[in-house]
Amino acid sequence: MSISADNNWLLLRDVAESRTYGAYSTLRNYIDQGRVRAKKVAGRIKVYEPDLKALEEARSPKSEKAYARAESAIRRVVDSAPALTDEQRERLAVLVRGGSANASKELASAGGDAGA
């Protein structure tokens, strides 16, 4: 990979060709989203290597383990929660189906309190 005089900047084209951090279009999306800093030097786009490394770390197995731990903790909380009543299930269904415009009418017709 070509490295500029300041060793933290890499040519986007070279990074994309290596496929280490993703395809060219993916890298351009990261730049557009502000996830990777970029600058144009002599008509060439350079990307900031520490930003690329941070993206790679976010996708690392450590992150997957943290995600699995969080999922497990959420599952334990959900499993230990009391069962929903019929009224609570209906209110949730109304919120999912109806949106704000219809929620009050459907709650009222279901016997619920529209202000709750």
C-alpha cells in the first residue's frame, strides 16, 4: 500500500484493492457517513488509517462476544418478566398496527384508555 509522507494516510484506491477494509464503494460510504476521514491530495483521495483500524476493531470477534453477552442478558430479562395481560397485548398490537392517528380510536373501541 502506498503511504504518504504522513504515515497515517493511505490511498483509497490501494485500500480498496487490498479488500482488507471493504470494497471501494463501501469505503466511499464510510467516508460519506463520516466514519472514515478522507482528504484529497494532488487529485487522489487518501483515507485516515486509524479510522479504518477502528472500523475493523468494531467488527472483531470481541464485538461479537459482547453482542452475544448482551443478547443473553436481554433474553434473561425477557424470560423473567411476567406475562402480558390480554389488555397489554391489545395495546401493543394497536401501537404496532395503527400508528398515532388510529391508536386513540382503536384503544377506545377496545375498551382501553386513549390517554394511557
